[in-house]
Amino acid sequence: MKFDRAGRRCHANNIITMLLAGIYFSTLLSFSPPAHAQTSILPGVYLPSSYGATCNGIADDEPAFAAAVAAASGAGGGTVVIPPTGCRLAESLIVPTGVTLQGFAFNPQNPALGSRFICDMTVTPCLQLGRDSKNDVVAAKGFSVTRVSGGAPPPGSVGVLVKDAYNILLEDVGSYLSAEGFYFKADTQYGISAIVSRIYGGNISDNYIVIDSWPELKISDCRMGQNGGDSFASGNAMIKITGGLPSSSPYSGIGPNTITVDKCTFLNGSASPGPAYGISFENVVGGDVHAGGYKFTNNHFENIKTAYVSLDGASTPLRNLTMNGNTFNSVGPENFSISPYAVIENWQLIGNQFLGSSFYLNQTNAIINYLEISGNTIGGPAIIGGTAGSTANIHGNIFTGSLVVAGNWGALSVDGADAISSGTVTNNASGNVSFSGPYNFPWTPSLTINGSSSGISQVTSGTYTVSDKQVTASFIITLTSVSGSGIVGMAGLPYAARSTAITTGGGFFGFTANLLNAPQTLGLSVNPGTTSLNFSQMTSSGVTSVSSAILTNTTKLSGTIIYQLP
């Protein structure tokens, strides 16, 4: 770390940048070499002006820049400087291995100023970092990539394409006026690892960032979208993640995987509506069992049209998604738009503010292989459901709307630390479900004779709790008329009981009225593996059933049943 005379810290990169800028301007003032002169003014530093670049925004500077980057790469590596003006590219500029593109006077607030490439509208990509199938090592710093003004960019156009490169470094780079802002593309064994800091995007008509089969990408401190009405009021996503290879491929471990996005703002200014999705997973193929690993932390999403997170049914199991400390700050879109056929595997949603209109993770046709939802603020009605064998833990959230738990679960735990500020908690789930805390759910008991409620008029109510595979259900039954004879029982328990008779469960009466000759040992015995029970009594022969002869047209009963789940 270095300090100036006032004691302020000066970053080494800034010192190097200022040195290069001084050299660049002094060189321009002192001489103007011919187009094909030797052009490294210092070892490893190359001026495109020495190859004929004018950077006046009118003449095509792509041939000069192509020559400069070729010279730098051919010499074993070097820095190609970009002046603080506009350099027109009539063709794509492809940067080979060993080259650092270094700009000056980077101005992300106004891409019409500072060091910048101005591409013709038909050029795509404007800038390509890395050559096809080469694993080039390239860096880019301190400039913008934009286009000649004149309406919306062509569909499919790309501002900055990172292609088949290795250990890429992007720092202080902006992409404007393209369909795709930044596109990271890997093919089979080519393309891996990129460190991306302080990138910016605006006037993007489709996807601000596309991650296509790219592994090991870290993005931090970025800003996508511009503050104002100059962003397009449409588009697909702020971040689109796609690609990959199936398990049959020898390169099935390719990305997209090991993706981190931290401390970024995704806000499309006053353009309304913005892109359809904040994060869109589309046709993601992860053949390798270790594929996945998507971490989004401390980001801000706003002005999204449809849903903050989208996952289609064409994607293979989406593994290892972590969302921690993010804010999804508009009430209009859904928090999640997840195909019911999409498999969720090891998702951790912790400490976020999901302020969208709804929170639906209801996988009616696909399994959830562990889902953690803890410490979030969740807006709108929430439905969380899985198919047989699904597992999830819901703990310590604030739900501003109602919560419905549905589906069939191998293990679902809902903790009493969750707070429901409006609405109710409804349990429509089956399987191994556990609610701890003050959750009381309604159920409808029904008195039966020989297993049928025919001939019985009754008014009933009941509530139950479920925790650690144990159901505690209370009931109140009032008869208004009764006919028929046989064994008295009850139907409609909220869950089927364990099938082992010894450990199934039973119950007791808290209050009875208007019974005829009721036995003093009147109790309740749950039928194993069913949602029914029988009235029981203790006799000298053991526990026996109870006849309907004890019932009258005004009988009142209340009690509690405790039984075990499978």
C-alpha cells in the first residue's frame, strides 16, 4: 500500500494507470509514428495509434487494434492502451492470450465519454476476449463498449463476449446498447475461471449477463441497468444461466457451476417494466453429480416484470443454490417462477427479503432434495410443497401473507419461530411432517357406526398439532340425531397412523354428556395404518369395542387423541 503526501492511500493499479496515461499523452504530443513502426513505447506497452488508430469515432480502428493486440500477444504478452476517446469498430475485435486492454477515464455513468469502443450496429460481438478453443489468458480494464446510436440493438448482438478463455480478469468495464451485455461462453474443455469486478450495463434489450456453460465465475460490485429512462422497458433477464453437457459426455463436469454474484445492483432505472426475470435458469444441464454451485449474496434486485428467480422444467436437477442477504425489492413480480417438474437439490435461502407478490415453491411433479428456508422476510402468500421423499426445513421466517404447506414429504420441519403477520398457516401436507410451536390446524372429525356416518346428524370441529412424528388431535362432537346399531368409532384423522398396533396410539375423553350406560373406562383406540379409531372400554376380557347403544340424539363428546405417524 502506498500513500500520497496527504496521507491518503493510493492503489497500485491507479498509479500504473496514471503512469500509462502520462506516457500515452506525452507520446501523442511528441511524435506520430507511421502505421507499421515498432510500437512498444515501453516494454510490454502498445499504442494502437502507432498502428494507425485515430479514435475519432469516425474511421474504423479495428485493424489497428487487431494489429496492436497481435503484437502484444506475439511478444509474449503486453498492455494495449485505449485512449480516453471513442474508437470505432466496424468488425469484432478479438483479443488473444497474454493481452491486457487498458483504458483511461472510465465513465460508467455516461458511456459516451471516456475510453470506449463504438461498434457498428451490425457487429457482434463488439469485443471478444479469448479465441475459440484456445484457453487464452486475457484481461480488460477501464473502458466501455457501446454502439453507434440509432435505436434498439439487433437481436442476438453481444457487447462483451468472453469465449473459451482461462483465468479472465474484467475490471471497470461497461457494456451498452446490445441485446446481450456480457456473455461468458465455454465449450467442452475450453473456458474456465473469471474474476469480474465493477462491471456495468445499460440499454440492454435481452440479457444483461449470460453465463453459458462457464465454470468458476465470480462477479462482484456490479451495476446492471441505468438510473433513468434510457434503459429498454423489456428483455429477458438480468442474469441468464444456461448450458452444460449431459453425463454421457466426457466433459460432463463443465459449467455452468461454481458461480458467485456478490454486492451487485440490478435495477433497470425508470424503464417500466424491466426485464422479465432477475435470475433465469434456462435449459441448464448438469451431467456431473457435483455440477451446480450458484451463490447470490448481498445483491439488490428491483423493477423486475415477472419473477425474481425462474427455473424451467427442461433443466436437470439444479444443485447447490445459495441465496443469502439479497433484497428483491418490488411487490409486483413473483419471488419464484419454478416449473413443477424442476428438481430442487440443496437450496439454502437464508436472510433474504423476498418482497414479491407471492412465494411459490410447490414442486408437485418433482422431488426436493433438501430445501432450507431460514430467517427471510417473505411477501405475499406462500406455498411450499414437494413430492414423496422431499425434505425441507422452514425456520425463523417472517411471512407477511399466509403459508400453505402441501405435498408429500420424507421429512419436513416447520419451526415455531416463524411469524405470520397476516393470514394463517394451513397444513395440506402428508408424510413425515413436523410442526413445532404454536401451530394448530383444523380437522373435521366424524362419528361413525360400523365405519359409516350414515344415519348420524352431527356438528363437529377439531384442531391438531404435529411434531416429531406425533399427532395430537382434539375434537368436539354434538349429535342432533342418531340411528342404527353397531360399533362406535370416529373417522377423518388428519394423518394415517403407524401400522404397528402396539405403538399406534389412542385417546381419552375430556367431557361427555347424554350417554346411556356409558362404561367408566370409555376410551379411544386408533386403528393401525388408517385415519379412523374405535371407542373402546376395559373389561375383564381386555380392551373391547363399544356399542352404539350408548348414544342418544343429544350426545356431546370432546377429547384428545395422540398417535404416532409411520
